[in-house]
Amino acid sequence: MQRPKLFVIAGPTAVGKTDMTIRIAQQLGTEIISADSRQIFREMKIGTAAPTAEQLAAVPHHLVAHRSILDNYNAFEYEQEALVAVNDVTTRCNGIAILTGGSMMYIDALCNGIDEAPTISDEVRNAVMAEYETQGIEHMRERLRQLDAEYYAEADLQNPRRVLHAIEVCLQSGTTYSSFRSNAAKERPFDVVRIAINRPREVLFDRINRRAHMMIENGLVHEAQTLIEHRNLTALNTVGYKEIFSYLDGSVDLAEAERQIARNTRHYAKRQLQWFRLRNTYEWFDADDENAILDFINYNL
């Protein structure tokens, strides 16, 4: 019996994944599973460019807006929920499911699996964040070296979020972060076919700039106002909200906040593209070449 197929349609933010995957899912008679670590949260709609009500009505989406920012949620929990979603969709939809998003860790969690790490308590998370804010990143890098020299030797030390998370796991578990990382891909009951879409650099960056403007036009400032009391939560430590919080603090004007959102989103898109290219497991397509993508999918069915 043929194994179910999970088609991953990945790519940088603002490249056009949502509309494309909806059209492809309609043609294949299947549903969409999100791999976006912020669209998970129901309170963050505008700043994450979450699918609209019309888009959600066009094709069922799974793992969108089903958690609160107040929940402790991590990639291991996502893996477990996404596996259930893949089984559900492929069982009902001719053995086919589509995964789309730009959160690299979530895509890896579903396709390859991750090792279970402890849920971080608010007490530990707040203590680590307070230490970072008062002592700085150099201090936290040294803290990581002392707690887990093995992971320190291979970690992306330029990424504060990774450094802080590893420290949180060490403190929460009483052991090293590296002890939770086997780096061995887990067996899956479905085949994975990976597709990445992109656009010419100037086109992608223009789309990012216009998206930043539209988010503010659509009410991002008001959305951020409703969330500002929770600004220290990990979920809100993300592009879009951080810059608007600075505006609400009076640190920058709204035009500068928009400029920073666009700039920081462009930087994030570059990191996404680098990550997908380094994996060397994706078949690349221009985002406008939908017919070629459908031909590729049909060939791999």
C-alpha cells in the first residue's frame, strides 16, 4: 500500500505561501497544516500575517490560532500535534497533506523529529531574561559555556534566543541541553517531499516593505496595545511587535517603527533562505511558477 505523502511548501516570509498553498490544496483535495511558530497563537493575527477568515474558509487549516500566548508551547509539543494533524488529513484526503510555513525549527520537528526537552516554567524563563537584560549577551554566552560546553562549541552564539533557550533547558532540567539532542531523524509513517519557493530579491523585499505598511494600516498598533502587558513573553519577542512596543514606549515614531519592521523582516527572510538552502533537500521554484510546482507534486504522488 502506498505511503501517505506530506508536501512541504516552504519559503521566506511574504513570498506568497498562503495563497499558493490554498490553490494547490484545492486542486489536490486536501488540507493545510501550518508550520508557523507565531500563527499558532490566537492573539497574534495582524503582526503574523495569519490567514484571513476568507482564506481559512477556502481550505481548512490546522495548527493556526489554536493556542494562547499565555500557554507554554514549544517545538516538541508542535511535533506531537502536527503528527496527529498529518494522520488526520492524510486519512481523510487521499493520503495527501500540505505543510506550509517559514518556521524552520517547526518544519524540522515534524519532518525529522526532535528530542523532548522540558517545558520551561515562567519562573525560569523570567529569571534568564532578567539576567540577560541586566548582564548582556556576552555574560549569557559564558553562562552557557559553563552549563553546557558541548553545545556551546556548536551553538549559534550570535542568536540570543538560541543561547537563552539552551540556558533555560539546563536550569529547568538540571542537566545539559545537549543531552536532549540526539540529532537522529525519527522514522515517519509518511513520505516527505520538500518544495521551496522564492522570488527575485527586489520583488521579495518590495513585498516585505508593503506588508509592513499594510500591517500598520490594518491595525497592528491597536493589536500591540492589547498585548503590551505580556511583552516579555517569548511569543511576543518577534519582529512586528517589538518595534511597535518601542513606538508605544515613545522611543521611535510610527514611520521609524514601520521602517524597522520592514528592515528586520528582510533580515529574517535572508536567514530563512540560507537555512533552506543549507539543507539541500528542497526542490526550488519561482513563486509564480505554480504550474511547474503542481507538475512536480503530481510526479511525486
